[in-house]
Amino acid sequence: MEQIYKLKMLKDIVYDFDKIKEYMSENLQKQFIKELNTKFKILRQMPKLYQRSYYEKKTHTDYRRIVHRKYIIIYKIHKNQITILRIVSEKENYLKSRFFKSSL
């Protein structure tokens, strides 16, 4: 039987969702969350399915990313747990953000 990983979200995700919802109608928000939950279900079964994030000069990190519509979900795998760290716009340079650099 396959291992199902636990899914944990950091508190910054609430802020990220609020920011995202500002640009969406209520119906679009529901669809966005429904699709995201489907991806999370797959992620819990196959956490290494999505690609690693790369930092300057192709140095890999322990972070992985999921592209969902116009957003990037950054997560990390540790033992039997997946931690969702942030959801950022694809236009945002998250690799240069203070959050990402301080976590390296």
C-alpha cells in the first residue's frame, strides 16, 4: 500500500489566499480551490511528482513547486509530511524574495 503523506500549511498561506481572492469572483474562487485540492490529493500520494525549485546557477534546493493556473505553490517534503510554504504569483520572483533566501 502506498504511503499517504500528511499535508501541513504554514500560516502565510492564509495571507496568500486572501491576496489571490481579491482578483477572483466567488465562482472562480470555488473552482480554484477545488482544482487545488485535487492537486493536493495527488501530491499526498506522490510528493516528488512536481519539479524542484532551482536557485541561482541551477543549484537545486529541497523545495518543490506546483504550477496552478497563474500561481506557484512552493512546498517541502520532510519524512512523511509535506509542508506548503507559499502560494505566489507566477509574475513574482519568489527565488529573490526574503522568505526564500532565508530558508536556504
